[in-house]
Amino acid sequence: MAVLPRSPRSRGPQPDRARFWSRVRAAGVNGIDWKVREGFVQKAFPLQLPAVLGIELAGVVEAVGPEASRFRVGDRVMGPLGRLGAYADLVTVDEANLVRTPQGLDDVHAAGIPVAAVAAWQSLHHAGPIAAGQRILIHGAAGGLGGYAVQYAKRAGAEVFATASTAHVDYVRSLGADHVIDYRTQRFESVARDIDLVLDYVGGEVLDRSWQVLTKDGAIVGTASADILARTAPGRRGLWFMTKPDAALLERLTAEIAQGTLISKLGEVVGFDDIPAAIERNRTDPRIGKVVADLSR
Ligand SMILES: NC(=O)c1ccc[n+]([C@@H]2O[C@H](COP(=O)([O-])OP(=O)(O)OC[C@H]3O[C@@H](n4cnc5c(N)ncnc54)[C@H](OP(=O)(O)O)[C@@H]3O)[C@@H](O)[C@H]2O)c1
């Protein structure tokens, strides 16, 4: 039984002028799914019910609008949808958002890359350039964004502190983190001090406890608690971050993943009927890396 509705537009390709139709083969599951479901982000994602969730995909071009020029029918493509609706048979997509899926990268793996890989890169650089030797603390390092951020920060020459639950400590260490803090047995404040940048991919009380580990000029960039500005004490630097599609950046990062120089961890693959349960698990019991829905199942 399918619990989520398939796209109401799945009757057949009728491309808009500058867009193309893509048959969705796989779609990434993200925290935004349950946040939209709970009604938390109505300003950023206004809904007209019934709504189809899902914000990133991999698929194949089915039809091309007359003003779309970057792709041809039959091309394998991947990227953020730029709106909701990826858990569908067919979607129309703005061609500016998408990139070709590299040979050797399967659709399921590809579908989990666009949002996390790009958001991690953009959020790492959001507070300013990263200098070698900077001390960076990454909360939620075992998650979709965190896994990439650990690798990007290490490459930039930072000393990386990362938090993860007991079962995920070895995984985060394998990504190159210098200090992995098991947040279930240790308070991060007792290990991480004089931190120049906190990447807060968890939010809530984790964010509130993070001010004390910062240097005087240090910054917290948050992706999880949208009220970070209200939670920032006067004189401190707290920045809310919202990711934007960047096809050039996605293309570069995806090429690295295809070449094996950037690790992209696929934590779980579910079928279409299991998407609601996977969305709920993201809220209550997040998996390591990314969760992807294989829509061919
Ligand atoms: N603003 C934006 O543009 C934007 C873009 C993308 C995502 N987001 C948001 O950013 C957040 C992270 O996204 P994501 O895709 O990386 O999420 P995710 O894959 O669900 O990962 C979240 C991670 O947080 C960890 N975690 C939970 N409680 C923790 C704690 N107390 N301390 C440290 N780690 C903890 C979990 O690790 P363990 O399993 O080890 O517990 C989990 O792996 C989500 O809230 C998402 O909605 C925002």
C-alpha cells in the first residue's frame, strides 16, 4: 500500500518551456520532510494540500522544454528539486539545478548527495574562509551533512572535533576527525575548547551549550535551529544558514564522490511504501549518513 500520494502530475510529460521532465528513480530522505509534515517551516515551504514531500532526486530526462538546453531525453540527472515533490514518478525540474549523474554512480547513491554535500560545503564557509589550524567543532557528524563537513574541514587544514553517538564514533573517526566525542557518554564541553567555528547540525540544547566552547571571536553556524539568532547572546556570532542550489559545486563534489576521493555514506535504502517510516525515523532515530528511497522498488 502506498501511503504517500504519487505525484498528481504523473500522467505524462508536458514540459514547461525552460524545464524538463525527469522520471524519478530515487529520492533522498531529509529532516525537512518531517519538519514540513509537522508544519514547522511554512514560510520557507508554503503548502497546498495534498502535498508531495521530497527535495532531491536522481532520475532520467523524459522530455525537454523548448527553452531548456543543458540536457537531452535519456540523460541521467541528479540534484535538488528546489521545492517539494521529489517522491513522485515524474517531476518538472528547472535545468539550472541539476547535473549529469556521473557514470559509475548509481541513482540510489546519487539521490542522497545533492542537499547534504552542498549544504555541508556552504555552511562550512558561511562564516568566512577557513584557515589552516582553525579549531572546528561539528555537531551531528555522523549525519548527512556532518559526514561531508568533517572531510571538507580536514582538507582545509582544520583541527576537527566532532560529536556522534557511541555506535558512530568509529565511522566519524574514519572520515578524518581528530577528536570524536561520544555525546552519549561525554559532554563535548569537557573536550572541545577554544573553538573558532561550530557547525551545529543538531540544534536545541546542543546549540545553547556550544557558546561556552567558542573563542571570543568564534562563530556558530546553525542549520537545525532556525531561531539561532534569538538564542545568540549580545556580542556573540550566531549565523543561520539556508542552503541554495549550486550546480557547479554539486558537479565538482559529485565527481569527487564518483572518483572515490570524497566519501558519501549511504546509510539505508527504503522502498516507496517505506518512505513515511523513514521520514519518522529521521526525526526519532537518525541513521548514519544518508537515507534514500529507491522508487523502483
Ligand atoms: N538550513 C538548511 O539549509 C539545511 C539543509 C540541510 C539540512 N538541514 C538540517 O540540518 C540538520 C542536519 O541535517 P542532516 O541531513 O545531516 O541530518 P541527519 O542525517 O538526520 O543527521 C543528524 C545527526 O545528528 C546526530 N545527533 C542527534 N543528536 C545529537 C546530539 N545530541 N549530539 C550530536 N549529534 C547528534 C545523529 O547522529 P548519531 O546517530 O550519531 O546520534 C544524526 O546522525 C537537520 O536538522 C536538517 O533538517 C538544514
